[in-house]
Amino acid sequence: MNIVVCMKSVPSSETKVKVDSDGVSIEQTDVVYEINPYDEIAIEEAIRAKEAHGGKVTVLTLGPSTASQNIRKALAMGCDEAVHLICENVELADSSAVAELLSSSIKEMEFDVIFCGKKAIDCDNHQVPNRLAQLLDIPAVTAIFNLVLTTESGSAKREIEGGTELVTVNLPALFSAEKGLNEPRYASLPGIMAAKKKPFEERQVSLGDEKLTILSIELPPPTAEGRIVGEGPEAAGELVRILREEAKII
Amino acid sequence: MSQGVLIFAEQREGDLKPASLEAVTLGRELKNQIGGDLSVAVIGAKSSSLSSEFKQYGVDRVYVAESEELKYYDGERYSAILTEAVSKAQPSVLIAVASAMGKDIAPRIASSLDAGLATDCTGVEVSGGKIIATRPVYAGKAFVKVRIDTDLQILTIRPNVFPQKTEGDTDPEVVELQIGKKKYPVSEVQNIKSERPELTEASIVVSGGRGLGGPENFHVTEELADALGAAVGASRAVVDAGWRPHSEQVGQTGKTVSPNLYIACGISGAIQHLAGMSSSKVIVAINKDPEAPIFKIATYGIVGDLFEVVPKMVEAIKNLNS
Ligand SMILES: Cc1cc2nc3c(=O)[nH]c(=O)nc-3n(C[C@H](O)[C@H](O)[C@H](O)COP(=O)(O)OP(=O)(O)OC[C@H]3O[C@@H](n4cnc5c(N)ncnc54)[C@H](O)[C@@H]3O)c2cc1C
Ligand SMILES: Nc1ncnc2c1ncn2[C@@H]1O[C@H](COP(=O)(O)O)[C@@H](O)[C@H]1O
């Protein structure tokens, strides 16, 4: 089974965001880049699929040259090969341009299954997986928390408001990972050593036409100073009164 | 020439999603500025009966695809049908709700029609005839304003953010859509119902964290939720510990909620948790540590043991209601 997993390097979830002087991006100093948490789940699922069905996992990243560190981590977890499309400034890039580049790279590979994360936690776009599947003309099931994969098909569960959808599609297909799908493994020491020798292709690319233009990036307005209603159970009645009479929300 | 606004109105088993009316209201405001008609597309097994729900919203036309075969959402099929609605209506703006369905269908349509899409928008304005959308990035730690540069401009909107308003009384024209054939050989969709209240749509959310001490204690927060008719949420710490299901996690790698009232019980307020709930209108924190970061963003706080405070709140609420 040939498996491709799309992984993005994103600012760690702990990052305190500051707007850059250009007004359309965030300051890069002190920002630590990690594997997008949903992509970590996608990588885990890809490796499990390989362990169950044989074949190989190729990890694909579009991102700046510094992203190579995280690609090594994916190889250390158990991916077999890496393709790094090097391009600066893709953090908040338009998903259609990102999907174009990823799809043209995937079209050169053999693939049965593609795994993505449900969204990247920097741009929060939630678009690339479906766009990618359309460009590759394969079915997609997004934001899945359960998957039963055979060599022919995949049955995936996705959470919907107040329920679950079970979707079965034939391979080749794309799945995007939601939390709960699995617990990603840590890279082992032998894994880290082995990663150094795995095939690692790098290619310079540039983004095509973007369909969105970022006009500005701003921080949310500061929240008003909160109010401590009181201490201990005696304050409970007063809080309820405030919520009813002042805030008028209960 | 594209004109007007088309809304993808979401339904499941004949129930219209309330947030779809928020999208219709926004659509009406946009159409008043950019001109053209306001249309709605509904797809499903019982969709035609829903067209009357739009009478009070100034809708000009309702596109309907109705068939037993469309009982459950099927991304591939629904998007093919919605694409047909777009080619009929030729709108300059298409709006869906950023729900499980909307998040899935919007990028499919955007890709097949080669259009720009701004997801999960919390603000929308018109400038020079073009849509300028405000949307959260970095899990709400920042907001970008984006212009959509294609002829067809697609948006998904965050539920609970845009108000819903009726206006006038119209008799929308009903247009039937082709159902079409399935493209991929196997694709079976099944809904498995659950009784859980829906976190992302609830107007009140009560969340519990590690301060609850163990899975056996969550009845304390559930009783508060029941007294308020609220949905139940959780921090990642308790989800990772297996105390609560993943579907309840609020935060950067969980759900983003913006209810009228968010009550955090025994949650410290880590940056990743705040990312998922800081846009709530009123935030209440109950924590025994006066230094807990959650108090920095809480509108109202009680410093104390939640096992003492929360039952008293339940009592006070019940007294109010009786
Ligand atoms: C990549 C990444 C993504 C993450 N995503 C998320 C996310 O989506 N959502 C999320 O929530 N977290 C997320 N986290 C985890 C986050 O950093 C915190 O670890 C987590 O939110 C802590 O949960 P908590 O507040 O329940 O627990 P703690 O931080 O342990 O806080 C427990 C609180 O309960 C209080 N307490 C204890 N006993 C009582 C009592 N009897 N009465 C009242 N108060 C009491 C304590 O004072 C304390 O403040 C993420 C972390 C990473 C690295
Ligand atoms: N630059 C990128 N390189 C590789 N994969 C990406 C990139 N951007 C997005 N993806 C994939 O698409 C998923 C959803 O991203 P997004 O649509 O941007 O929120 C991510 O979890 C990745 O799997």
C-alpha cells in the first residue's frame, strides 16, 4: 500500500502571537515550529496502515527550509521517505494555491491512501484536504476519529452535531484526521538514527495565484477586567443573581 | 455576470440547522449592499417542506433537491448538487455555516468552481463590491481580514456569531434541482444518533477540568449543565486522561465555542484551552487557585472548591426557576 501523508510545520500551540511590522503576518522570533498536532495523528495512522498492509509512507511538506527538522521527526516516527517542497511564507497562504502544489507533487507518486490533518492550527483553514482530493479526483472523508482500512476500501467515522457519520469509500481515497483517531507514538532512538538515512527529496517551488488577499492581521480586543464575585460556596447565590439580573443570560 | 447571494441551508432529517438562519440573515444584508437576489439551497430527504421556513427572511428563491437517497449527508453527492444550484443562481456570494457539514462541503465547492473560500468567519463586510471577511487564525489568538478575489466568493460563518433576524413576508419561488448520479463506486453513509447536546451550538456551555478529580465526579458539572439546559465541555487534560470523550474537548485541538455563557469548573486556563472559548460572551470561572490564569479572562469568578460551589449554584438556579 502506497501511503502519502501531508504534514505542515506550525507555530507551537503555546505561541504568544504578536503581529509583525508588515501588518499581515506574525513575528517569527522565538516561535517554535512543531508538527501540526492533527498531522501527527495523520502520520500515526499512516504508519499503522503500513504496518497492517505493507508498503511505504511518504511524508510531504510544503514549507520553509526550517521545516526539514519536523520532516526528520516524521521519518523518525516511522515514515519511509520525505518530499519537501521548499517555499517561504506559506503559513497563512491561500489553501487553493497550497493544494495545487501538493497535488502536483502527489500526482508524480503512486498512492492508495492519503492522510492529512483536519486543519492546520496556524491558518485554521480546514480546506486543503478536500481541495486536494478534488484535484486528485478521489473521494475524501474529513475529520475522522475512527478508520477501518482494507486494501480496497476505508470505512471512516466522523463526528457531526449530535451524532456520527459512517462513510465507506473505495481506495484510492483521502482521509483527514480528527483527535481521537489514535495516540501518536514518540520517535524511538533507533527511529531517530534510521531517519538520517531515509530518502529525502527537496525541491524549490513557488506559490501560484492566491484567491484570497490578507489585508491585515490583528490581535483580539483585550477582554475587560474580570470580577471576582467572592470566595467559597457563599458566593454561588450572588453569582447566579448576577447572571440572571445583570448579565441577563440565564 | 454573477449577482446576489446563495445560502446553503443545512438540514438533517428534516430539521433545519438554526445557524442556517443566521447565514440567511447575513445573506440578506449582503445582498442589500451588492444587489441581486437572495436564494437558498436545501438538500435532503425532507427538504421541500423546509422552504416555508424562509418566508420571513426575505428569500427570493429556494432551490430544492429532495430524495430518500439524500437522507444522509454525502459530501460528494451534496456538493455536486450544490454546484448545480450555484450554476443556476450564478451568485457572487455563497454562504454556509462552519458546521461539520459546512466545513466539508465548502472546500469541495470552492475547488470544483475554482473559487476563493474564507472559512469560519466571524465578521463580514462589503468594500468596493467585494467581500472582506474577518476570520480567526492561530486558534483565535489573532484575526485576519481577507478579501476574496474570485467572482464567486465563498464563506463559511461561525455559528452563534451573526444575529438572526426576520424581515417581511415573501413567497419564495421553489426551483427543483437534479439529484445526479454517484461518482465513486462505494460510498455508504449512515447516521448514528447520539443523545449528546451539541457543544458548538449551545448558548450555554459548562466545562470541567482536572479539578474534578476523576471521571466519577463529572455528575457535579452535569447537574449544573442540566439546570441551565447547557452543553457539556471538557479540557484536554481530562480527555487525555480518558475521563471524558474527545468530542467534548474545548480548545486549540478541540472545539471552538462562542456561547453566551461559558462556565469553566476546575480548569486552569492554559493558552490552548483559552483559544477555544475566549470569544464566549460571558465567562465564569470556578477555581480554588486565585492565581489560575482562567481568572484573567473570566467575566465573573469564584475562588473556591468547585465541589462546594457548583452544587450551591444548582440550588440557586433551581430556586430561581421555581
Ligand atoms: C499541542 C497542544 C494542544 C493542546 N490543546 C488543548 C485543547 O484543545 N484544550 C485544552 O483544554 N487543553 C489543550 N492543551 C493542554 C493544555 O496545555 C493544558 O494542559 C490543559 O488545558 C489543562 O487542563 P486543566 O485545566 O483541566 O488541568 P490543570 O491545568 O491541571 O488545572 C486544573 C485546575 O483545577 C483547579 N482545581 C483543582 N481542584 C479543584 C477544586 N476542588 N475546585 C476548584 N478548582 C480546582 C486547579 O487549581 C487548577 O487550576 C494542549 C496542549 C498542547 C501541547
Ligand atoms: N503547507 C502544507 N504542507 C503539507 N500539508 C499541508 C500544508 N498545508 C495544509 N496541509 C495539510 O492539510 C491539512 C489541513 O490544513 P488547512 O486546510 O490549511 O487547515 C493539514 O493538517 C495538512 O495535512
